[in-house]
Amino acid sequence: MLKPEFLLLDEPTSALDRSVQATVIELLRALQRRHDLTYLFISHDLAVVRALADTVLVMKEGRVVEQGETDALFRAPREAYTCELIRAAFLDQNAA
């Protein structure tokens, strides 16, 4: 059986409802701990990114515009584009 050290995950939770996403995130975390995996997790869903990532890279038009530790980046983004993404992603949650 293959035992990769690195996995590329491109939108692995995009077609799933939130409860199934939570299950997948917990499974990915468990596999990461158990097998010491590194993930490159590509997603447009910032709630999932925030839940899973240790470090975030924000890209615009194919270029990295900001990177940093997840909590710090979400708490105090430096770039206007990152601010816009975060504001838009969590707009519905703040209105509720």
C-alpha cells in the first residue's frame, strides 16, 4: 500500500452539505495525525479552510497576494482582496 507524505486535495468538500463536510474534515485531521501527512488543500470555502488549515495562501489571478498562519490571517488580513473574500464568505453568518 502507498504511504504518501503529501496529498493534493482540490475542493474535496465542495459538493457536500455542512454535516458531511464536518465528517470529512475530522477524517482528514485524523489521517493527518495518524500518518504525519501534509496537505495542499485547495478550496473556495473559507469556513472549511479555516477549520482545517494551519497556514493559508490567498491567490488572485494566479498570484499569491497574502499568506500567513490561519488564525492571524482571518483575524487581521493585510490585503484588501483578502478582506473582501473573508467579508463575503462570512456575510451570511453575520446576518443570522
